[in-house]
Amino acid sequence: MEFHLGRDEPLQRTLVSRLMQAAGLQHDEQAIMTGIQWVTQQVVGGKRELSLTDIRAAVTEIRRVMSLASAPRAAVMAQTRGARFEDQM
């Protein structure tokens, strides 16, 4: 991961979006903001180096959370309680 100071923000977002797309990740504005928030948390938490394992774990967790956010409410509630979705119907 590299940071380039002084770059135009829209240009940087375009570059990041393309890199995310090339890596097979979501690359829309929400995905970019989620990534920025995660990096911010790492920096504030004092982490100065990120391993590939750290980044892969974060991507897995972010994908899980985003899939839950887009799932119907009843399905999320059933999964959260450990019940099967069919039992809720």
C-alpha cells in the first residue's frame, strides 16, 4: 500500500477504484469509503505495517458485513440467532 501526498483526490479515488476492481473487489464509492475507514482505524490504532494476512482478513470481514447489510432483515435476524430462515416463515 502506498500513499502519495499532493495527488488530486478524484484522481486518487479513480486509481484506487481501478486497483480494487483488478483485485476482484467491489470498487464503488461505498467500498472505497469502507477501505478508507479500515485504514484509518489501523493508523489510529498504532499499526504501522499491514501484512497480506491482515488485509485478507479485513476484506473477508468487510464482505461478510456488507452481505449481511444487503440481506433481508428476517434472514439477518435468523442468522444472528442461529435459527434457520425457513423457521421464520
